[in-house]
Amino acid sequence: MAFRPLLIPRLAQPLLRPQRRHFFDFPNPTTPQHFTAARRLPHPPQSLYNLVSDIDNYHRYLPYCLGSSVTSRCPDTNSPTEANLRIGWGQFDETFRSKVTCIPEDLMVEADASQNPLFEKLLARWEILPQEEGGSDVKLHVEFKFTNPLYSAVSGAIAPKVAGVMIEAFEKRAKEVLEMQELGR
């Protein structure tokens, strides 16, 4: 009787290797991370755009935003063109400058902080989309990559939750400010 080796189908071979679990799901160091959130709000698009472009008040309602100030404005429109944000959570506390682009006709505000040493890339875009049946869709998209691998590791654990928390905070702020304005009319 000849000995025959046990043949294991290719599909089953990965099951035989030991499985590894990681404490952190480290982001891929070569690609930026992305997160997006959206909400339909019962407010006029222009009113929501005005809230998004009011960067000086971000620290009053956006989570992790410890300070916000516009440092430069367009002389023709008075729209912000540059702003400082101070962001913090736990032991992390960083201030960075963003170039801001406000496009009122498109109801869009974009901030680019990629020129800062903290980030290899940081781009945040708020978009307001009017709805035919009334109200507006508000979208927040953030794309980022830290230069510091430790920050990348920590952000990989919390980033998926941040967009939802930020859009919820914006929704709450819109309700407070815009409903007060409507009551005052």
C-alpha cells in the first residue's frame, strides 16, 4: 500500500494559516483616509450655506473643534479665505491654518489645510443641495492623511465616526439658529 499525500484544495489553504488580530486597524500609510456624511434638513439652502461659511463659530458646536477664527476675508464678498482651527481630543491638541474657498452660487465651502506640516493632505468640503420638495441635503466630505504615523493610527480608529458626529452637531446648530430666526420674524 503506497502512501498518498493529503491534497488540500486551494480554497481551504488560507483557513489553515494562523489568524492574526490587530489592536488597531492601521490605515494604509500611502493613501489618504476619507469620510462622508449627509443629512436632509428642513431649512432653506442659503441659510444653511450661511451657517457653514460662518467659520468663526465652528468652535461653538463642532465636536473636537476647540477654537476657530477667520484670519483673512475676500475684500469684495467678505467671505473667508483663510482660517485657523484648533482641534483636540484626548492628549492631542493641534492648531492649523486652512485656505478657504466659498462658492455661494454652488452653495459650497471648501477648506484645504494640506500646506500645514501636520498633514500631507487635508481637504474638507461642505455642500448644500436644494431639494424640490423643500429643505436641503447637507453633505460633508473629508479627505486627510497625517504626516505623523501615530496620528494616522489613532485617526484610523475614530475617523469613521467623526463625520456622523459632525453632521449631527451641524444639524443641531441649524435647528437652534434657524428656528430662532424664524420665530423672530
